Amino acid sequence: MPANLPPGYFEIEKRLKDAKTPSEKVSCLEEMMSVIPKHKGTDKLRAEIRKKISKLKVSPQSKKGATRKESAYNINREGAGQVIISGPPNVGKSSLVAVLTNATPEISDSPHSTWKPTPGMMSIHDIQIQLIDTPPLNRDYVDKDLFDLIRRSDLLLLTVDIQGDPFQQLEETADILKQNRIAPVRLKDRYPDQPRMTFLPFHVLANKNDSEQFDENVDIFAELLEDDWPYLPVSAKTGRNMELLKKVIFERLEIVRVYSKTPGKPADMKAPFVLKRGDTVEQFAAKVHMTFAEKMKHARIWGDNVYDGQLVQRDHQPNDGDIVEIHI
Ligand SMILES: Nc1nc2c(ncn2[C@@H]2O[C@H](COP(=O)(O)OP(=O)(O)O)[C@@H](O)[C@H]2O)c(=O)[nH]1
Ligand SMILES: [Mg+2]
């Protein structure tokens, strides 16, 4: 048994002894993996744990216990978009989710306090967006399910610590993602002929930008990023740029809110239908009622870029905030 294991390790070890189902065991082992410090002295222990995890995951028994359905990474989509907060340990991922959503993930100085993804809902304008706090990305061990979760998501917020070495953190985590076939859609041209790659919108959050004192760090970081990485300096602690961050998330998801109106009645301005930029009136109609897309003759639209009540055809693309009345 290597020396210098953190006290938390033994507490998890105790829980592992009591664990009954394979999925409980896997959770304990994964948690253990995340608290063991990385150095030569722990290499063997970490290798043993990794072996145990993979055995439990493929054993026939695990069909009952640790099926995909039960994986903590199998999170139901809710709201108008699914956004993952990812990055190295201790950069403030959990703090950001705690500030922005109704979720209460554990926040601590221990680098691996988050070992399970935690979803929460964020309100922006009149819609809800799902944000998911995740365990840290590190070279040592990351559950493969995390990468699957990221691949299925709509936006990745890659978080770094502006008071640390943000550029190195970004390079390291982007590299881990790349090795797991995830890359920013903005850099797609750099990956020709790689059909197995998943491209996602990325946005870098330079967290811990608590006050003007750190703005110079942000400037230096920004220069290193060139134009490759859109970024936003924020602080979960002092709340700097939190409102702007919500808007950036909304923007990057390319959400278009469209309000439905029944002829002769005022529009329902409380619950918009959510479309993607580029979606058409026909797609909107399908969301309002199953049969409308087929039956519709034309639509009337109100908004900033149209005349009041302008007549449009089914291929018209509404803008965010437009009101649409389907005529059948
Ligand atoms: N100064 C400062 N500290 C922060 C900020 N956000 C988080 N922290 C601290 O950084 C540590 C790690 O935070 P946590 O949210 O658990 O990071 P995670 O490991 O990335 O989830 C905690 O001590 C937090 O209080 C921030 O904006 N500014
Ligand atoms: Mg955390």
C-alpha cells in the first residue's frame, strides 16, 4: 500500500467494502481513482483499480447493476439546450454551475471533489438551459462515459483558471478531448478526413477573473488564444460577467425563440417555442401541432425584421423573438 494516500481514500475504501451491486462498486472505485495522487508510488495501485473497474463493467453480472441506463452519465436532456462545463480540476466548474443554476454541486479545494456529473437548469430570458458540471479532465483517468456525454451535448464550456496557467490548462484539456475524438467546430478545417471526430461549439471560460487586478492576465491569455478560441473572462466568486455569460451561452446555442399566435387572439408571450437559427416556419408549425406543418398554407409574422403581420411562406426563417401565426 503506497504511502501518502489522502484521508478521503480510506473512507471510500470502507464504502467499497459495503458496496453490493457492481455499479456501486464501480462508483467507489472511480471515486478512489480520482482522489489518489498521481506519482510513481501510486502507479501500481492505480493500475489495479483501473483493472477492477473494467472487469466490473464487462462482467455478465454488471448487466443487472451497471447497465448503461444506470450510468451517472446518462443524463436526460431538459430545456432548450445541453451545455457541458469541462476543464482541469479546481478551476471553478462546480462553482459556476452553482451560481448559474438551481443545482448545488460540491465545491472544494480538493481537486477531485466532483466525481459524478451534476445537471442543473439555468434560466435565460424566458427559457431554460441545462448546464452539467462534470468531473475534471486529467491525463490519468477519465470515465469514457464522460466523453460520450460531451459528444451528445450542444456546447462545451472549457473552463480554465486565469490566476493559474490558463493557456497550459487549455492546451492540456483540449488535447485530452482531441485524443477522445472531440474538437471545436471552429477548427474543423484542421481535421480533414477524420470522419470519426465529433465537432462541437467550444467556448473558453477564463474563470477567477475576480477583479481588475487580473485583467492583465486575461490580456496575455487572449493574445495566446489568437482567434482560434472564443473566450469570456468570468468570476464565479465575485459574479463578474455572469449575466454576459448567460447571454453568450444563449448565443452560442444559436437559439431562436418563436412565440405562437392564434388568429384573432393575442400571442402567448410566456412560453416560446425553441428553434435553431436557420429553422423555418414549417419547422415551427410542426412544433406547435403535429398536423400544422402539413396543413399550413402560409403564416403571418411580427418582429424586428418584418412588417407587422407580414405574410410569409413555409420556408421563411424566423428571428429570435418573432411572433408567428400559422394559417391552415
Ligand atoms: N478566487 C476565485 N476562486 C474561485 C472561483 N471559482 C471557484 N473558486 C474556488 O476554487 C476552488 C475550486 O472550486 P470548484 O468549483 O470546486 O472547482 P472545480 O474542481 O473545477 O469544480 C474552490 O476553493 C472555490 O472556492 C472564482 O471565480 N474566483
Ligand atoms: Mg468540481
